[in-house]
Amino acid sequence: MLGRRKIRRGRGLKRGILQRASSIGIAVLLLAATASPARPDAAAGREAFEKGDCKRAMAEWQSAADRNDPDAEFDLGSLYEYGTCDLKQNYKQADYWYRKAAAFGNIEAQYRLALIWASGGDDFAADLAEAYKWAALAVESKGVWSTVAVDLKSQLDRVTSAGQRADGERRARIWREEQTAKKEEPPGTTAPPSQPSAPVAKAPSTGCPGWPFPTLPCTEQFPALPGTQAPPRTPTPQRPTAKSPVEELKEALAKIDCAALRTQTSAGGSVSISGTVPNADEKAKLIERFERLFPDMRPEVAVDIVPPPLCRSLAALSDMRASGLVAETSLGLRLNSGSSQLRENDPIKLEVRGPAYPINLRIDYFTLDGQVLHLTPDRSGPAPKLAPSATRLFWQSANGQPWSAGGEPFGTELICAIATATPVDLGSRAQVEQAADYLRDLRRVLSQTSVPSGQPNVLATLLVETHP
């Protein structure tokens, strides 16, 4: 299987197509740890968590959650989902607290419920109908997490049957009816909640629709990084420079760590963003920034979620493109099956369409665990050549060994083809090595290689979803 042995990882949310949408990780907890004007116990819990005092944070959040504080309920759910503060990852407990927060209109809780039910975990069987229910509920609201949920729901549409989707819609309808009935119950029939049962807004009433940080006050700018002070909000905020919204957007995208993003402006003036980000939280912030800069434009965001360390390989390739070492035109790359899905032991057959000049070709497979497998060239033969505008099928090494998909961990992986008019010598290399080492050397060699006029180095990338 491509001469590799993958390292097994924990179950969590790292399986199949939904692995792209599930890697918010500790970033959410760090945001939740910031001071909030909610209830004193919830705020004290976040302050304690920020200082590393997990015991006190849990006690404060538990006290607030016992009084039906949805922010504290969500924070507790996050602790159990990620197994933070020396807790064992426990999706049953996460489900319990997320459900309570969701009942108060916490859309992010509904989104997280969709993720944990889609992936399943130890002693927590996956249920795609239940996942579809929560995704369907989340997309009915407004704001950033609703927008992110649209992407998750579309992924679920591709992996669920018609019966599972119908069952999920039925469960969502029952849940809505139950919530409506609870609100209409006469006083005294149930214990009164400690705060209104109306949905809890993601931001104060002063504005900022879609603000993605439920524990932070709404401002015109994103909160400062830890250890810095956020700039004060002025009564009439104005842009400090005459930069266009597109320029501001590009600058904001360039600051996202481990991301590979591109913006395009159509002839009609519409703006779109494509590429990859490391987690759903960064995607949510990206969408929120787009909506702020282009309030009258529907967000056109075709962004995949690719977690570390693979996102660093994509970011390095994107940096080569931005530096002019490679272009992303005139080179085609696709699986011969017409799909982007690979199951373990599936044959890998790649169809490559070359540019209008002869090229030398390299094809590499970047795995989830930070390694790269050199499909061609390898030690058994030189780099293949492709005639001008030719299309060729690649499926085996020079010694005739077929390529096939490997094992765990499964999820989003990357195939990359680089074509050069001038042969590129990277020296003798192992067939499998650390991606960071290879990309460092590749960048150095490309920067030292002469490029004939009109025959640039070209790059093509293909994200594939691997499954057991």
C-alpha cells in the first residue's frame, strides 16, 4: 500500500468525510475561557480555566450550569468532547450538556451535536439520522455557526441514505414541537428556569450579527491574541486607510495560520474564497469577516477543513505559488475513477493532463500524519516526461508495483503533481519522508532552477477522502 505504514490514532472525530469539519479543538476552549459578562460563576470559570485552574473552572461552570446557564452548559460539553482538564473524552456527557445548551438556542451546541453523532466514539455509537437532525436545526438559524452548519449538512447529504435524512428531519420536527410545548406550559407545571427560555444571542443587542465568539462582547474587530490588549471600540468606527474591501480581506486571510486561501473577483464584481483552513473555528471567522466587508454580498466560500500537520504542507505549497515558484494553471490532476473517495486497498490511478510544452513530472502523496510518499519518481526509475498537451494515466511505480490506498489514519489527504520544463534534481531520497523536509528542499531547488520563457513550473493539487 504505497510502501507506507500509517500510525493508528484515537477515534474521536477523525474518520471519513466529516473529519474535515470537526477539528476546532482546543481553540474553542481558549475562546470560551475569555472573560464574559454572562453569570458570575460562568465568568469565574472562564477566568480560572485561562489560568490553568481546571478544578475551580469545572466547579464554577457546574454551579452555573445547575442554574441553566447555557454558556456554562456549553463549556462543560466542550470539556467532555475534547477530554480537557484531565477528563476522559466522553461523548455521552458532551451530548448531555450540549443538549441543554441547545434547548436555550445555542446554535454552536447544535453544530457540535451534529459532529459527535456523525463520528461516534468510545461507548457512543454513531447515528447519522441524529447527526442530520442537529445539522438541520442549526442551519435554520442565522449567523456564522449556521453558515458553517450548511457545509456540514451538505457533507451529510452525501453520506446518508434518503431514509436517514427523512428520519433526521422527523426527529428535528419532534424536537421543535417539544421546545414549543415547554415554552407554552402554564406557570407552575415545571420548575422555572433560572433565565429566559428564548434563544440566547451570540452577541449583545448592540449589533454585530453572526459574531462567532459566544463568550466575548461584540466589537467591530476580532479580539486580540492572548497577552495583547484589544483596541477599544470607537462610537463611529472608520477604516484607517483607503484600502478596498478585497485588499482588507486578502490581508486577513494571510494572517490565518496553516491556511492556503485564494480570493477571486468575477467580472460582475462578486468575490469568492477557495482553499483550506485548519479548523471550523477559522472557517467561521473567515465567513464572519467576509460578511462584514461585503454586507450586501452572499458569501461564496468554497473552503475545506484540513487539520495539522497536513495543512502545513498545503500552506507551504501555497507559499510557493504566492512566491512565483509555481503556477496553478494548465496542469490537470484527477483520479481516473472520477471520484475523490479512496477506501483502503483501492487502486490509485491518476490522470494527468500536461501544459502546452514538454514537462518533467513529480507526483507526491501527503498523508494525515505529516509524511510524504514519492509516487513518481522513485528509486526504481527517473522522473516521467509528458509530451506537450498530452494526457497520461499513472498507476504504478517504475518497477511495475501498483499504487493502492493505505490504512489509518483516515480522512482528508493530498496528492500533488509538479511539472517543470527543466529537470529538477532533489538528490537520492527515501520513498517516505517527513513532508516538511521535502517541501523545504523542493522550494530551495525550484528557486535555483532556471525557468524557460513561457514555460513556468506548474502545480496541481487534489484532496482525497480516505476511508476504511
